[in-house]
Amino acid sequence: MASDWIARAEAALRGQPSPGIDRLPAARPSVLDARGRRALLAPVTAAFLWAAVVFREGLAHPLDPLALLLRLLALAATLRALVALALLGSRVRELLRRDRYGVALGEDGLLLRTPRTDFAVARTDIVDIVEHGAWQDRSAQRWADVYVVTRPDSGRLYLALPPFFAHSPGVLAERLMRWRGVAEAPAEREAREPAELASKLLDAVAAGERPPGVAVIEHGRGWLRRGPYATVLLGVAALEGWLRSSETARAQLGAAAPLVVALCLLIVPLFWIVLTRRDMAPRKGIALVLTPAELLLRTRAGVHRVRWTQVVRVEIASRTAWSILFGAHESRSLIVHRKGDDPISYAEPSLAAPAEVVAALCEGYRKGGLP
């Protein structure tokens, strides 16, 4: 019975003997990996730029072009430092709660214990096990989750295992893959007919329905990363400098400074919000819908249908990008390669699930491993 192995797994996590259950040993992940070290360096960079601002304003008025530029750079560096320190703080918080996590493996399934609740996954419901990031990084000590990708009918699409159970995420992923074993692919892929009305299916999942055998990838909040933050920070820098300027300097500038402030803080952000909402409205909160027959997505141009028989492979493309919020960072996209047609690219921040999870589900449908 399913409850039997879950009860034995819970007992193993409590430290009691449980035949047939393997409890993964605890490990201490590296909080200060490459990203963690950048988080510690970010406040130093911000402090240096603020010192340059103070020095320049000692030689000129606050709205001097060079002083304004330095203040803009200092504000951007401060914002990046806050984001980086928030990430580092979340890691430290989870590390302090490490003893409240646990993983138990049995012949029938996996039990994950977290500070919030326990999650049980039957072995037969596991589609794939993947770690976050490139396979070349598996040997490195870094803070990254390992994803247990599950069938949509299991009630969830994946479980995220924190790096508390092995020397590195790669080692943990390999340990779990050995436990799961090799999944047998069907000898013959059963032909699946697509839905007659794809728009009706998209409307149904947007309304909250979850048809059997269908994986729904909701739209993520990554669109917030593409906001006009540089323009907003320029407006903040100009406003702050204008408020500290003398009456003589304000008179010389006239209405130019208030107009720049209004443009940066009101007009440009509102224009961006309107355009973004107009672009996202047709999706109704849904990024992708994966059915046994096809992949569905909807844009302003209409519904796009891609049969799995047309898909060659699904991969994750990565490049180095730069932004006000994150500085130099890895920008990733899900790429669906098609036969005789251009590939479909979907930015990971626009997906509510990690790109590795979506790619694993797509490959499961493409190869016929999912019902």
C-alpha cells in the first residue's frame, strides 16, 4: 500500500529503523559560491560609487552632469546590492533551518521533508531528475536545487530539493537517478490526436481546469525584471539633486528638470506597464500547455500549435546578460527546435517553473513517456 512506504519513510526521517528506506545524509552546501561572493562584493562597489558622488558634489552642484551620472550609477549599484544581499540572506535562512529538511528513498517512492510540510512522490510518477544549471558545473560546490520532475496527474509538476543532501547538486542528482533507475521508453509511440479547439482548451486551463494528462506551465513574474529601472533611477537621481539644489540653480534650469523627472518617474513607467499588459493579456496567465499530442501557446498573433512529431529536441540556451537589478548574470531561454521551421524561444523568467522542469516535461511528451 502507498501509505505503508510513506509511514516507513516518515519513521526513517525521525531516526527510527525502517527496513527498505534509505535516508540521505545531511550535507553543508556552499553559501559563498560565485554568486554568493558577488553578493558580498556588491555593497563595496556601491559604497565606492557613493564616495565618488560625495567627492564630485563637493566640487560642483548636485545637478552637475557628472555628479548626476555618478549618482545614477550609485543608485543602480545600491539596488543591485540589495537584491544580492536578499538572495544571500535567503540562503543563510535556509541553511539555519537545514536540520528541518530531510529526504527518504524507498522502493516505492521519495519523501521530502521541509519546514512547511512533507511531500511524497511515488516512484512511478517521476518523469526525470535534473539539477539546475549546466552539467559542466556538476563537480563544483554551488548552491543550486535538484528538481524531481513528476507527472502532471500527480498533483504537481516538480519538487525542488535544496542542496542539503550531497557534496554538490550534481552528486545529489546522480544519486537520485541511480535510485530511480532507467525508465523504459514505450516500444511504439501511440499516435495522439490534438484537441479540435485549442483555444477552448487554453481558456479552460486559464479558468483553473487541469485536464488529465495535460501539463500547464503558468506565466511567471519575470516580466518585472524587464522594467525601465534605469530610467526610473535617473528620475530619482534628478529629483534628489533638484531638491538639494539652490534656488539660483533651479532658476537656471527652469522647467527642464521637473519635466525630466516626470518623464522618468511617471510617463515612461506607465507607458511600459500599458504595453506589457497588452502583450500579456492574450495569455491569460498561461505560458505553455503541454498535451500528449502537442505544445500550445497563445500570443497576440493567435494560438500556436506544435505537434510533438514536429519537435526535434528541446534545450536550454544560456548567455551572459546585464541588467540594473542583477548586473552581469546568466540569461536562459527554453528553445524548442522544430523540423523545417524556426525554433520557438521562451525566456525562463516568463515561466513559473524552472526551465529544466519544462524541458524534461517536453521531452517526456515528445518521446511518448507521458500518458
